[in-house]
Amino acid sequence: MTFLKHQAVIASDHAGFPLKQEVAAWLQGQDCPLLDLGTDSTNSVDYPDFGQAAAQAILNGNAVWGVVICGTGIGISISANRFKWIRCALCGDVETAMLARRHNDANLLALAGRVLSPDLARKIVQAFAETAFEGGRHQERVLKIDAIMFEHE
């Protein structure tokens, strides 16, 4: 499945807010249904809160996929990956975004708000959203990732 026409969630901390605005506008221009969970300014907030909110939106069925953004993308991706069934990939280029979908069935994309230009971020989001999971040999690996989560509860 490709994602672009399916319900998406977007969330960021204050460092990711300017890039979130750019990405959200682009997604809306692509007629992608979008749930924006904030933040709504550059006032300081905590990225774990927004990584958690985005992950829960997917787990609750309020979104199929999403984009999370903080200064480096690292903290918000770590936060989102604490949830079962969430495979959040931090991507800084188009190829990695495509492979995150094709090989890992990633359902959440993390971006670095302080690093990426709006143009490159849009290209990364588009590649992520338009690439389908390949399945096959990769399915077994994704199942192993999910099994690790269950072993450590």
C-alpha cells in the first residue's frame, strides 16, 4: 500500500515546527487527509509528547501513517518507536525513505527540522508516502522486529 491518499498524522516539537508547516502544506496540496497534532509554535515543548501522540494516533486507527519532526529527528523517532507496531524511520534522503517503506514497512517517518531544507523534506515525504512495502523476504524480518517487542515486555 502507498500512503499518500490515506489518513496521515503529523506532529513536531518547537524545533520541527517550521518544517512541519511546510510538510503539512505540501501534504494538504496533495489531497492527503491530515491530522495535525501540533505543536503550533516555536515555543519550547517536549518532543516525547509529540512522538507519543503520533504513534498513538496510528495505533488508535486515527491515522494510517505519519510524519514526526524534531530538531534532529532522533529524539522524536526514539519516542515513537517505544510503541508496539510502530516502525518509525529517521530519514535524511530519498533513498533511505524508499527503503524504509520497501524493506521495513515503516509507518512513521521522522525528519530533522534543523537539518533538512523544505524542498528536500518534501521529496523525502513523497518518496516515503508513494513507496509500497515489498513483503516477501522482508516480511519475515519485520515479523522478527515485532517479536523483539513482545519478548521484552
